[in-house]
Amino acid sequence: MIAAVRAERKLNVPVVLSREEVSKVVAVMEGVPQLIAKLLYGSGLRILEAVRLRVKDVDFAMKQVTVRSGKGEKARFTTLPASLIPLL
């Protein structure tokens, strides 16, 4: 009989910024990088999804963004923050 001891599993806790921290980071940015950061945060887009975003994928009337070729090569819809409409 072997008296083996199992290693303890490491608990990985994701690091998430608070709303105040996000607003401080975005306030430091300006121009196009700030617009992209707001779009990523407000719509929940991944970086590559934002890079692949086209003009026809943004629907201002419905306030939604069509994400094509996202994770799993599936198309999905996500919300477009109303605060970004004048900037876009």
C-alpha cells in the first residue's frame, strides 16, 4: 500500500477592475484608443472582435453590434452603448 499525498489545487481567481478603476483608465486615454476601449468595455467585445468590426455591423437604430467570426466562429449580437452613438 502506498501512502501518497495529493497536491492541493491552486485556486485561480480572475482579476477584474472596478467601475472606478475602469473610468480612471479610460479618462487617461484620448482619441481613437479611448473610443475602442469604451466599445470593448461597453459592448463586451474581445480585442480581435473589435479589430474585425465593420461599419455595416453597427446598427444605430437597434443599438446593437453584430459580431462575426467571434469565438467558435459563430455570429452573435451584443448591445451598443447609447453614449457611444455620437462618438461613432
